[in-house]
Amino acid sequence: MNRSMLRRRTTPKTDTPIAAFARSVTAAQRWIRPLLPAVQHRRDDAAPRWDGSGWDTARTGKPRVAVLIDADNVPAARIGAVLARAQEFGGHQIRRAYGDWRRPHLAGWHTPLLAHAIRPVQQFSWTTGKNASDLAMAIDAMELLFNGIRVFVLASSDSDFTGLVLRLRESGCDVYGFGERKTPASFATACTAFLRLEDLTPPGPHTPSDVHAATKPKPADGEPTSRGGLSIQQCLQLSAAVQQAAGPDGWTNQATVGHLASSRIPGLREMIPPQVKFGEFIAATGLFDIQKRDPGNGKPPTIYIRNKSSS
């Protein structure tokens, strides 16, 4: 018997099922690997429109807005104006209204829910005197925060949401409150901005002259006035807010100025009529240079302003 035959007889068989399977996988990988770039490209094209940052990058480039409505504390007739104003804060809206829809006092909500594509969230009132809708609304808000939402609209006149607002703002969110005049100050001041339902009107067409006239509220007796109906002191405060937020070139984002001015100038939001945007109000004062900048990537232009003395 020669050595080659002896070697074949004494060598153990290594072609086990596992080894055969491993060889098959290796062969499949060699065949699939060249196709992966094309597959990944198609996957990116078919990906959802939302990214993890809470921005609607594929459609508007604006942040998504979560509109959460406490139906027990917001009149159904006002919700259309709330949603219209909420469009100024971002793009796609997540709309939810919370309540025990079996209750007779919520019957007036049926038509607005359908008309405005608001998702009703049923929350049974298990105990008298306890509003279970508040807790459900807070839980949903935290879940939306976890999913990347960074702009919230809370429609309620209930101070119980003050803690929720503070928590959302600690996480870097903008929270816009809508409520009736009876809303406690704790909730209103915690929000990035608070708008009274009584002051809201359905948006309609207006001309620049209408805007200029609308941005001139009546001053108090004996109060000196300057640009756009603002007092001299208010003009100085507004210019100081621009100066504080400005970069080395003197320009700053108009939205940043809006946040600073709202905290520095008491009653500024009440001075601006509901149908007038903050940018239109700024332009009507004549105090600032205004510039539109294109951020690219299909996003809408960003408005920058600076004090005219900085030019």
C-alpha cells in the first residue's frame, strides 16, 4: 500500500455540516458584497421623511411641532386659530386632543376633531375630581421628546402643566402655550411664549399698510412713543436685545431676538396683534436692518436683523 492511499484512509473527514454551511455563507457574501452600495442607495431613497432630530428634512426643513390639547380646558371654537398660529413654529404637526369623550360637555369637539384632523385620545375619568387626561398628555409629551420632537404647543388653561413645561424646556425644547385669560401666571411664564385664546383670530389676508397700522397700539396717557408704537424705553430694550444676541458683524437671528425681547419687555406679546407676525412687527418699527439668508439644503430662508447704528 503506497503512502497516498494510507494518507487518505487515516485523514479524518472535515466536511461537517457546519463547515459546509460556513463555506456557503462565504460564497454568498462574495456574491452579495458588490451589490450592497446600490441596495443602500435605494434604502436611503425609501427612508422615512423624519430624521432623529425632529426636523421634517425631506419636505419643509422645519421642525415638527407637537400640538397637545387639553380639551377640558380649551374651547372647541378656538382650536382652528390655535392650529393656524402653531404653523408659525414649524412644519408638520402632530395633533392630539385629550379628554373623556363620553362627557356631554365635550360634545362640541366632534366636528373640530374631524375638520382639523386631530387625533382624539380617550382617557376615562376613573375617579371624580381627578383629571386623568393631564397625566396622559404629560406621558405622551415625554414620549414625543424621546422620539426627537423639540417644539411643543400646549393648549390648556391648567397650571398643572407648569412642571411639564419646565421639564421640556430643560431638554432644550420650545414650548408655546395657549390658554384663556384665567390661566395662572406660573404656566404662562414658564412657556417660551404664551398666547391668550381671546386674542386669537383666524388668519386672513392683510396688506403692509394694515400691518403697520396694527402694530401701533395706543400708548398710555403721557407715555412718550417712538417707532411702531413702542415707548422710548421699549425701543432701547429691543435694541439691547439685538445687541446682546448679535455676532461680531452685528447680525443676529430674528427668532433669538424674539425670545429675548419677550422676556425683557413686559407685555410685548400683547402689543402685537394676533394676525401680525413678529418679523412684520420688527420691520414696522424701522429700527433694524433686515436680511434674508439661504441656509441651503432646501430649508426656508432665515431672517437676520441688526441695529441700524451697526451698519
